[in-house]
Amino acid sequence: MITILESEIFNVFFREKPAMMLVHLYNSKGEIYASNLAKMIDCTYSHVVKILQHMEKAGLVNFDKKGRLKLLTLTKKGAEVASRIDAVRNLLS
């Protein structure tokens, strides 16, 4: 049986922006903040934060406070999901 949280996060990933958020985090070489990520995927900051909150609840990303800013990092589970999304994207391109 799928819980509410599992079904919500499942629905999030069948859209382009959330999937690309994970891929950008996975492929990033430096520090990434929500504002950077919003620019990378051409999305509003508020929408990015809302999606990231869903991802955090699902155990895919962490918010690490660095002064006033929150640094984004992938969890082990998040990195695995992102690598698979990236592989599928590469297969299709």
C-alpha cells in the first residue's frame, strides 16, 4: 500500500522541473542554493522551495544552513534517484 507521502512525491517526479532540479543538484560542482537552482531551471524561487520541501520530506535533499542562506545537498537516496533520472534523460537524448 502506498502512503500519502509516497504518492505525493511520486507525482512530483513526473514533471520536468522537479526532475531537472535533482539532476542539477547531482551534477553540480559547487555549492547550490534554492535561488541558484531556480535560475538554472527557469522557475520561480517560491516554486523551487515548495518542491524542495516535498523532496526534503521524502528524504531526497537536505537544507544545510550557512549563515542566512540554506545550502542544498542530496541525500544518498536523492543522489541515487537523480543518477537514474539523469541516465534516462541521457538515453532519450
